[in-house]
Amino acid sequence: MRSPPSPSLETFPNPNPGRDYEIRFECPEFTCLCPRTGQPDFATIRIRYIPDRLCVELKSLKTYLWSYRDQGAFHEAVTNRILDDLVAACAPRKISVEGDFYVRGGIHTVVRVTYPDGE
């Protein structure tokens, strides 16, 4: 049975909330649509975070990222939105999201955002 795309993120309790440790996700199959042309944009999304009380559940992260497939979004906007949604879902101590977008028109774009800002 296929899991449908979903814009929601699920969490579970951090098994070691008293310790700072880093969790990394690399999602090399991210797609969204160019809001100007409607053509697909492809990227690797890299997420690094130090959880506080909650951790992100992987299947929900996968279906969350799938939900962007048919949405038009500028690279800067989608990377910032992913960060905002992850912060809202699990309130990590620290997090960074990097959108490494494939070359389009001869330009390779990498967008990196952090929380707290400037970390």
C-alpha cells in the first residue's frame, strides 16, 4: 500500500533528552516545481539537528518532502519553509536545512538556513 504525500510532520519522544547529539538526514530525491516555468526542480535536502524533547519520525519526513512535488516554489522559499516546519514540529535545540539544487540554466544553487538564526 502506497503512502500518500502529506504536509504534516510527526514526532516521537527523544530517547536521550539530557544529551546533545546530532541527527542527520540526506534526502537526494527532493522535487518541486519552478514557479515561473512549471518545470521540475531537483535537489538534495540535507537536515542536521540536535533534538530537544522530540525527534522527527522518518516516514512522516519522507511523505512531507513528497508533498512538494506538485508545488511551485523558489529554492530560497522552499528551504526556509522546510526549516520553519521542522522547528514548529519538534522545537530542536539547533537545526540547519540545506537545499542543494541541481544545475538549471548553468547555475547550481545551494541554500542553507539555520535555527537559531546565524548558528
